[in-house]
Amino acid sequence: MSNVRVRFAPSPTGALHIGGIRTAFWDWLYARHTGGKFILRIEDTDKNRETVDGVQVILDSLREYGLDFDEGPGIGGPHAPYVQSERLPIYRKFIETLITEGKAYRAYDTPEELARMRENQQKRGLPPGYDRRHRHLNEAERAEYEATRGANAAVRFAVPLEGKVTFQDAVYGEITVENRTLEDAILMKSDGYPTYHLAAQVDDHLMEISHVLRGEEWLPSAPLHILIHRALGWEPPIYAHLPVMMGPDKKKFGKRNGALGALEYPKQGYLRGATLNFLALQGWSAKEERDLYSVPDLIEKFDLDGILNRSPISDPEKLLWFNGQYIRQLSLADLAARTLPFLQEAGLVGPDPDAVTSEYIGSVLALEQERMKTLAEAPALADFFLLPDDEFLFDEKAVAKWFAHPGVGDRLRRVRDNFAALEVFDAAGTEEVVRLVITEFDVKGGEVIHPVRVAVSGRTTGPGLFETIEALGRDRCLRRLDRALGMVTG
Ligand code: GLU
């Protein structure tokens, strides 16, 4: 049994960002790689930032990506996560201990006083931060504040004023910070809720977390976290701070430069495996020339050594490429099952397609599979296959160009009649028909091929023409050629 225990500790503040899924995924991978445990902890002690369905969004997102967690006694059974707001007495107990031992103190500053302090610091060019004015109150002062403002007191950590913290970050290496540069952070707010800084340390200890993998934005807080552990007589976990994902414009990867919320990707036709494969490589490398990794491959290979200490440039185009690769690997039945909801949503297929329709959809998708980069593209790529023969739209430019050629009507009519007479209506047979018409009329290939394509599909691009014709089948093709014959002007 491994002693590795990692946690993902999101705050329920709204949609889980794709960077959050990367953190959760790497946590999960490390637990699965080492045979350790993956723990989910909801950090909901900041009631101002919480959203109504924040926890549900987190649970749904983890489920969507298959990131199952191993333990938690929270409300809802053994597989509910730990929830910090259900653990308030635990935090209060440790805060009391710290106060009793002189390692934390009650601070009575009002918001206005703190604002004034900040203003003064700014004016005088001093670094911002609490100036510790309530750390060394004498007994009488403290009693006075307690009597007048006790109900609104916060609790602050008494950072040791001497010495320094040195630790080994698994990604960034050795880091040393002078204690005196750290702020006396708030451990408990006046509303009685612990802050993240206190609650996360208590929980990392009580939950026996061995490795903390989390976003690089928390690196500056790590020395404080280590000091809190030490103040409580605990050994801190190993930290691995993960470089933040950047978009192609070198700004934090977010909505503005192409990122979506975790739950948006599946809605937009991305496959879980593709998104996870992409995320695995956003700042981690197995140090080999290879791009495609299944989740089992990643479980086998993922280690902390491979985490790079510089920000990856996360390119949505690259994710599209991965998705296209994964779509190609799907069996036809699987592709059809996953694509069906998108076709239904677009109104191209009814709620309960019969066997004939399902088979038809399968043959259509077989032709589009190579070109699809997301499942959501299927309706646009394949609508002409699925719309009624007299309803699919014609590309006006294509019509103007190909239906006005002198003699095009005669050629299309010949194709139509020979299609009708074909014994076996398949790609090879229909191609032969088209070739014979080209020879018979002594025209360039394109002068038959393009009008036929426009006639059956309304456009000039698409999968192979004769495969398209075979998939459409004789009846559809004849009706479409008839419709086109009514439109030709040449
Ligand atoms: N609750 C913090 C967040 O949502 C977690 C930070 C950590 O992993 O320590 O960012």
C-alpha cells in the first residue's frame, strides 16, 4: 500500500475552469500512478464567493472527466467529499491552541482602519500588509478592545519574526523566504469562519495529505502554510506547484483567449480522452517524442519529475487536433452514438431514430469521421445528407458557377437516367456512369463531376463524391438530380 495521499481542494465559486480540471487530473493521476488515494475537499469557508450550485458543478465536472475520488465522510454517503463548512469546530479548536500558545492573536481592526493603513502605506511607498499593530497589545489595551470590539475580532497568525523558511518544491526546487517578509495572515474572520490558509493546513494534516499538487498561484503562500504546520507541531506535506497554463497570447489561459469551462468541452463535442490527453501535456512531459496517451498510459507514466517549471502555451488548435485524432479512433457505432445528440439538437434527426435511419447515419458518419474535429461539427458537415431532398440548401455560388454551364442540363439528365438504370447502385457503378457521361459528351471531368456534386449535396466540397452518392442511395440521388434539373440554366 502506498502512503501517497493527494487532494483536490476547489472552492465552489462557479464553473470549474479547464485549468482546475488539469490540477484535479494530475492529482488523480499521481494517486493512481502510486496506488495512493485521491481525496476531494470542498473549500467553502469564504461564504461571499460561494455560488448556489458550486459544489454540484465540481462533482459534475469530476464525474464528466472520470476523476473518481476515494474517500470522504461528507453529507450524502461514503463517497461525498470532505466539506470544510461541516468541520468548523475542528478549525476553531486549533485556532484556540494557537492563541493560547501565543502563535496567533486576536486583531480588532475595523475595515476602515485597515483601509486607512493601506492608504498610508501606499502614500509612503511601503509594501502593503498588516502592520501587526494588534500583535503586541498590553493586557489593558486588549481587555479594552475585547470589551468594545470583541464580537468583530479576527484572528491573525503571529509569523515568527526571525529566521526563514526553506523548502523543496517538487517542481520549482529549493525555495527560501525570510519570515519577516511574510504577513500576519488572517486565520479566522470575524464571522467565525476560518480562512483558506488555516483550514487547508489543518485539513492537509488531518487528512494525512502527503503531496499537495496545486496551481502555481499558491507558491507565494507556501512558506506561510509551512509555518502554520510547524506552529501546530506538524510536518508539512511535499508541495508541487503547477505552472499556470497560458494561452497563445501568453496571457493566462481563460475565456478571453480560447479556454472553456470544464463542462463546456463535452457540450461542444470534445471527447474526454482527447481533453485529458491534451491536459496531461500542458506542463508535463514523459520526455519522449510522443503526443497520444490514453488514460491508462498516463497512469503508468505520470510522475512529478516530468512536471516542467515553466508555463505551457495552451493552444486550442492543438486540443482540436487531439480531438480529431480521438474521433478517428472511435468505432463507427461509438461515433454514431456520441454524435446522435448533436444531430438531434440540430433538428436533423428525430428523438427516436429507427433502424434504417440509424444505419444511414452510420454510413454518413463513416464518410465524415476523417474530417471531424469535434462531434459538434457533424450537423454542419452532414446536414445535406439528413435534410429532406427538397429542403437542403444550395450554396448560391456553386449554383451560379456549375448550373449555368452550357449543356449542363443534358449532362445531368444523362447521369440521372443512367443512375436510374444501374443494376447495382454503389460507388463503383455510379463512378462508371459519370466517367461514361464525361466521355460521351467529350468534356472535362469537372464539368460533370462538379454539377453532380452540387446537385446531390448543394455544395462543392465534402467527402468523396461517389461514396457520398452511395451513402445517399439511389432514391435520394434521383430526387436530388430532378430538383437540380429544375434549377439549371445551362
Ligand atoms: N481552495 C483553493 C482554490 O480553490 C485550493 C488551493 C490549494 O489547493 O491549496 O484554489
